[in-house]
Amino acid sequence: MYLTTKPTLYLIDGLNLVRSFLWQFGQTEEEVLADFLDFLEEVSSDEKYAMHEYRVVLDGTYRSVGPLYRGGVHIVFAEEDSADDYILQEAQYLHQQSSRVIAVTDDRDLQNTLKEIGVKTQFCRKFYNSLKLDGR
């Protein structure tokens, strides 16, 4: 299964996604995040996925994670808000502007709130597993 074929902004809870994979790879949070961001950058340049935007939202203030813009990938920091709050506010705004947005999070409360206002959601693993590059 691939991502939608319609241009979409994916709001991704970065640490939520990373933490769902920590046990599997035996790496630190920073290493898994770096690998994921590199992979997502590669995905965003693939013709099947280039029409999408990927905004990875990280809890906390700025810290070095490499380039904040990587092709179709934009990394943002929630600053004083949580990533969940940032995703909710951004998804509400984009939905009101009739933008196609999907929030990627494992937080069920956030998913339920977003669904109530008409924003689609996707679990982190389902999103990650939907990213298929030729030869991988």
C-alpha cells in the first residue's frame, strides 16, 4: 500500500514515530531520528511521493538534527507547546483552509480530536510501512 496519490501535507509526530521503533533497532533516539529523516528525504524525492509535503514535528526547542529543509521534508520544533498541540493547531488551520492534511501519530486522544474536526489520521507504523521505494 502506498500513500495517497493526492497532494497532501503529512504532519508527523517525529518523536512518537521514532519511539515506536527504538526497541527494534537497538539505537538511540537521535540515531533512529537521523535515519528516519534521511529516509524521508529520499522518499520525498521519489516521483511517487514528490507531490507530498512532510512536516516532522519534534517536541521541545531547536536542537541540531541536520538540515531543517530536506527536499519535501520540513522539520519544526514545537517550542513551548507539545508536538501534539502543534499538530492539532496546524491541522485545524490547514483543514479550515481546505488543505489536504493527514496527521501521523500514535496518540489516540489526538487522533480522536482530529477526526472530530474532519482531519484524517494515520498510525506511525502504518505511515512508515506505506513508504515503498523501488528496490527496497
